[in-house]
Amino acid sequence: MEFIPLDKILARGEKSISPRALYSLLQPLVEALIEWRDSGSTGHSLNIRSIELSSDGKHVRIVDASSDEAQNIINYGHVLRYVIPFSTLSSKRLATIAQQCCHGKVANLETLHLMLERMVSSTIYKILLAILITGFAILAINQILH
């Protein structure tokens, strides 16, 4: 599997981060940071040059990160804030989470993981709700016409 540094992907220009790639920078990246922490790995700093995405956008790999969990969370927030404008998706909730990370308002990586999980889940629920409402509307219109 070929991995491409995130900074090279962003160098492609506007909207160079697909929804799949952005998703890889959410929970999977936090999971990779948890693995980094638990393995006792040491390094300097998490940034766009120390994150690599697979060519299909499904997998993420960390090349370098701090051994300090709080610093990794802050740096994660800065990475997200930098990447969001390059994405084809925009999310106020994701921007808020990134901001909270940057300001040290996230206690640990597990809390960050749960915050991102809630964000993704609420998006799925909104889509399902929209589908249900559309279905009911179609049924109602069908009943009125017949």
C-alpha cells in the first residue's frame, strides 16, 4: 500500500481532500495517536508533514508525533484547522472540535475520539431522518392523489 504525505496532498490545491480522506483524519488518526502513545514512541511534533494517507484515502499513518498526549491533541487541532479548507466537505462541528483541541479544552485522546464519533453519528442520523421524512412525504402525496 502506497502512503502519501498529507502536505503533498494539500499541495495539489483547493478541495484536494476527499470526504474519505477527511474521514481518515478523524477517528482513524486519533486511533493512530492512541497507538503511538501506548507504544511509548517518541518524536517531535504532529503536523501535516508527519501524517501520511494511503493512495485510496482509507488509511492513515503517523510518521512523527510528540510523546506528550496534550501536545498531540493541540497539534491535531491545528492540523484539522489547516486541512478543513482543503476538503470538499465543510462542517461547523468539526471546526469547533478543532478549535477546542487548539485551546487545550480536550482532556485526552479518548475524549477526542468520542467527540468525533458523536459528530459522525449525528450526521448519519440527520441523513436517515431526511430519508424518512422524504419517504413519508411521498406516501402522503401518493395517498392524496389516489
